[in-house]
Amino acid sequence: MGEDDTQNDELSPSYVGADSFLNGVRKPRDELTDDVDIGVLGVPFDGAASRQPGTRYGPEALRRESGWYGRSEPQYNAGTGQVTDYGSIQIQDCGDVPVVTTDVEQTGDYIRDAVETVATHTFPVVLGGDHYLTYPSFTGFSKTVDGRVGLIHLDSHSDIYGERDLHGEHWHGSPMNLIADSPHGSYETHAMIGLRAFEDPEFPSFVDESGLYVDYARDVHDRGIEACLADAIDHVTASCDVVYLTVDIDVVEPTIAPGTGTPEFGGLDANQFLTALEYLGTCDAIGALDLVEVAPRLDPTRNTQRLGAAAVSRFIESKFM
């Protein structure tokens, strides 16, 4: 490329060259330093999906759409009433975690190691990929924390299933069960928001007996998203100081965000979803975030990945600016 072809960053529109999330610096994770505010990892893996594949393309699509939000000059966000300035924080995109398409557990090991490395230095943001990744991501993050780690979980499904004849033990319906069995996890420090899919008939009894906190989608619509989140945060932080946040894009109504493998009608609208991420950004205890199950090729409108990128940007603006 000749000198005349090189883009001037100050003059380039936000959608040009968006190969990093929110236009962060693209460097490998072994070059992370403690002065970086956020370390981003992509996990282009959908080998644990049980229905429709396609979330392997999620990290690429989220990076591309995020360019619109990660502007280096101050901007007034009329949606939040806040002035944002991505030039005031350091975001390092550490690229994608290695994946083995046919080996869920080996891929999980790579995810665990990568998240632990990032979390040693800074706040991890993990872009999926299917929801199985939350299990190794949570356990990798937990290695950098003393004591139990709470979990706030936005989703239309509980993902608490154990081993199944059809799917085995490690699949995207099992991460919360695997986390609860890990040394740092517990249903007593776990809160779920937005559930509305079919669960086992014993699920209500399980919630009562396990200490799990659940607000169903109907509760969000009745009580409001902020009231549900306030109670969820209180539940999780009552017995732990550090919280992992996992966000499945299918918590959103699929007529708004259709690009996901297991859509369920009756979900959060776009405003509720954005408000949720903005509100959660005010929770000091949250030390890591993942956004999963974005399958861009199932959404020709590109709205799913746009909404996902916007939601993560809302969280970051609320937490870091």
C-alpha cells in the first residue's frame, strides 16, 4: 500500500478499518499491561450449539458494527444524557482465542487460559460464540479472584442442564450447571433475568431449593428492568465481592434481534436491553463481561450485531466514563 492510500485516523469515518472492537488498539494478549482499561477477546466458536450454528461469525460482526460507537472525540449520548469519550480510556483488542472446531473441551481450555491472562491485567470483555464459552471464561476469570464469584445472567434460557445423551456434558445448555459445580461458582450467588423458554417441569422447585434468583421475562415487563436488576445485584453481592456478567443476545425479542440460534418470543425490547447494560455498568462488583449467541448470518438486517455492539458500548460508557 502506497503512502497516499494510508488512511488518516482523524479523517476516516468510524466504519473504516473496524478490525478491533470499539476501535481499540489491536495487540496480542501477551502485550497487555496494567494501564489498559479493557481487554477484548473474540471466541469464534459454535461447536457446542444444539440448534442453529452461526455464532462463530459473531465476534467479527460485533467488531465491525462497534466502529460506529467507539469514537475518539467526545460525544453527547442523547440516549443516556452522558458525554462519552473513548479517547479517555484504553481498549486493547487481543484478537480471537484459538478454537478447535471439533473439540469443545480443548477450545474451552484455550478460552480459560486466555481469559485468565487478560483478567490478570484488566477488565475482560469476551465476544462469542455460543454460550458454552461462559463456563471456561468464568473459570478463567475466577482464577484471578479470591473467593466465590457471583454471576448475573441475562438470557431466555437457564442453561442449567447436565449431561444429555444427544449433546453430552459440554454444550451450550450446560454452562451454568458446570459453573455451579466449579470451586468458585454457586447457584446461591447466581441471578438470572429474562427467562421465558421451556424448562424442565421441576424448574420452579429447583429455583426455590438451590437459592438461585430468577426474574422471568414477564417479571421484567411487569416490574421494570431496573427493579429486577437491582434485586439481582443485591442477591449476588450479598455474599461475594466480585461478579461475572454474561449476556445472551436471545434475551432480546427476536423480532428485534433475530440473529441468534435459539430465539424465543416475548423478550426484552431494545430500550430495556440497552437500559440493562447501562444500569449494570454502575455495579462496581462486575469484573468481567461476555456477550454471546450473536449469529449474524441469521439476520440480513444486521440489527442483532448492531444492538449487541451498542449494548456493550452502553455498559462501557456507564462503567468507565
